[in-house]
Amino acid sequence: MESLLAGVVAGHAMGLFSLGLLAPSLLRLEARVRSVQARLRRGTPLPVVTAGLAVAGQALWALTGLAFGAAYWAIRANAEGGLGSPAWGFTVVIVVLAAAGVAVAVTVQPGWWRRAALAALAFAGAFGWLLPNLAEA
């Protein structure tokens, strides 16, 4: 059960971090935000739309953390410590997923490499190290 809670906490941490990365982008992508607003009921204020997007993003990261927490719960009995984590194999898988995410982001948009690398570091830290250490604490 601790693994699931640790996953939700790590997911929320990642959600807060990604919101910090996304907020300046929302300011630059006003046309896209307004297109989302246009699909909603007429007269919906823009702050309500952005708050809804923020809450939805936070919920998605929490669910992602819950999924990683469940995966960690499934393997924790056979986990071996290493790399500063109680489960070095789990941490390596998370780091590989983060690196794959950077590769995809840089392939799609080469100018995103800094943001992608920063997000990958946060992802690997939240789910690769924070989650297992919280679960075992």
C-alpha cells in the first residue's frame, strides 16, 4: 500500500514540476488555449479553462504515479538496492523511459532539447528515486 501512496506523491510532484514548465508555454500558445475555450460552453472564462487544464494535468500525473507505484509494488519483493534506490532495476527502467521521452521530443522538435532534458531529469528523479525511497521509508 505504501508503494501506491508513494506513487501518487511522486506523481503530484511531477505534476507540479510540469505545470511550472507548461505555464510559460500556455502564455505563448494563447491561440490553442482559446481553441479549447471555444469548444466549451459559451462564456466560459479563460482562467476557468486554464485552471481546468492545470487540475486535469495534475490528475493525470497522479494516475501515472499510481501506475508506477503499482508496478513497484509488484516487483518490490524481488528488488535489490543500488544506484541510490531500493530497487535499481526499477530505477534503470524509469531512466530508460525518460531517455526515450527525450529522444522522441528532440525528434519531433529539436529546439525542445533543454526542456525535454529537464523534464526527463525530473521524471527520473520523481519515479526512479523518490517513489522507491518513499515506498520503503
